[in-house]
Amino acid sequence: MFIIKHKDMETQARTGTLRLPHGDVSTPVFMPVGTNATVKALTNDDLYEIGFEIILSNTYHLYLRPGMDIIKTTSSGLHDFSGWRRNYLTDSGGFQIFSLSALRKISEEGVKFRSHIDGSEHLLSPEKVVDIQVILNSDIQMQLDVCTSYGTPYKKALQALHTNNGWLSRAKQRWLEQRSEGYAGEFFAITQGNFYKDLREISARAVIDASPSGIAIGGLSVGEPPELFAEYISFTAALLPYDKPRYVMGIGTPDYILLAIENGVDMFDCVLPTRLARNGQALTRYGPLSLKKQNYAFDTRPIDEKCGCKVCKNYSRAYMRHLFKSREILFSMLVSYHNLYFLHGMIKNARHAIEDNCFAKYKREFLKNYYEAGQE
Ligand SMILES: [Zn+2]
């Protein structure tokens, strides 16, 4: 399901194609997040127009609301339910249980938690999470994993890893059963091991033994300093088989994405570009632009003069600032569109740079403009 097209000569960066049930996906790829089966403030047509071939949705949220009964009864899965005709990756809910729900309790069996919406109690096992993602008809589904935060002591991280490995083999087994009954989606495992290199190695071996369709590097971007992120992404990526797609969850800033690509990571997702948009920040070549600022009140230029998106073609910063100040819904729609267009363009250019064997130069120049040049 994964074909590597070209590897950059100087770095580990590579381009490829993921062959999935709802079409091919060019990698490296950034996947916008549609938590509730909608990328906030954007229509599916907007996302097709920008060129996205895959989006992410959150199992935890969909399981609690609307619930599997409604999805199962009213549709043949998430594509049918939401009208999105291209691919869906769904996460396993592990991270949301870890970060959102109260009173979670992890055992060998699974994870017990209370809903952050109504306090109701639930138990999710690795098998149940596979079955939920089959109901969602996910093109890529993730195993239920045990997340640990930055600063977790060694013994606790080791214990979490053991549980994670046990859950992985059970999830894989259930996925194989579902495949034999006609489910077409792929299955990704998640490596953990916190910030301990020997645990990262144990985890990578367990994941390789399970032979999933792809591998996510979990437990990164969980509050650690950037140097540690850089060290562990390169250490972990090097432990993984070359021919499987690699995915780092929850990274959305250009420096982290480009660093991940440099280390041979193929897939990313993050709420950041759309969340920033709703808070008044537009992404540009020269870094984020805060459209609420007084100095744009009379500015007739678009958000980014070099951007080819429909927002930059049609609207001025002065108008955008006015929309923000007036709390108009259109503001979120337009800036979310522009921000995703911007990030999609950054990744598309990264793919071209890899194919021209000049990714390191592209990364250097992009980051110099983004973090050092400053807004005019
Ligand atoms: Zn634009």
C-alpha cells in the first residue's frame, strides 16, 4: 500500500504514494483534522479544491457523539455520513482519553474512562477500538495506545510500554479478522517508549514484529523541549523499516514538520492551522500574521501577496481585520482556508525539493523566512 518514489540524496526525506481505498495520497502529507467529521469552518469542496487527499477524524469524539448507533443506522460509514469522498484516517482515541477524560483507569483489558461530555462511563479495549473504526470505515485506523507524558519515570514508562505491546498484538489480530470479513482499511501501530532510548528500541521491535501497514511515532510533542523532540524523532525514525509509511501525530508548525520530513517521516496532522485561523492568525511565508492588529486597519494588501489562494486573490487585510473585529463567521472560513492552503503548499514544495535532491536547502530557506524575516 506504500510506494516510495524518491529519496533525497542528502537527508532521509522521501516522496511516495499511499494506495488507499478512497484514492492515492502523495507523501509527505499533512492531514487536516476534522475532529467531529468536519474540518472546522471548511466545506468538503474547499478541501478538494486545496487538494487534500486525506483528512483525520477522532474516534474518541465520534464514539461519544453522535455515537456508533447513529453512524451505523444512518450511513455506511464516515464517508457516507459526512459526504467526504476521499480518505479518512481515524486515531484510536488513546490520546484524547489521556488528555480529555476524567477518571481514566488503564488495565490489561483496556481503558475505563468517563466522557468529558456527560460523565458517562465507558470501557474501550483494543479490539473494540478496531471494531469502532471498522464501523467508521476508516481508510487508515490506529491501534489503541497508552500515552505517557514528558517526565514520566522510567518504571512507569516501561509498564505503559508492556501494556501498549499487548494491546498492539490484540488489535492486529482483530484487524486481520475484520479484513477477512471484507474491511478494506489499513492498520497502523504506534511506537512509544517515552524519552528513554532503550524503551524506544523495545517498542520499535514489537511494532516491527507485528508487521502493521504503517507505523506512527507516538509520545512526541507531549511537552518536551524542541532539542529532545529533534533527538528522539531522528533516533526513533532510524529504528523503523524503510519501506513502511511513518507518521508523527499532532505536529503542525513548519519547523517540526520539516524536521520530521528530513528524518524520513511521511505523514502529519494537527489542529493548529485551523485553530490559529479562528484566533485571528494567518500563516505566511514570513511567519504568522495577527490580523486583529490595529496596523492592518488600513492595509489594502492581501494576507500574503505571493499566495495563490482565493482568499488572497479577493480580500484585503483591512477587510479581514474588520471581519475579525465584527466576529463574523466568514473570518474563520476564509483564514482557515488560507492557512490550510499555505501548509499544503509548503508540503507540496517540500515534495518537489526532495525530488530535486535539495530538501535541506529548501528547509533552511523556508525556516529562515518564516522565523527570522518578520512581517513587513
Ligand atoms: Zn492565501
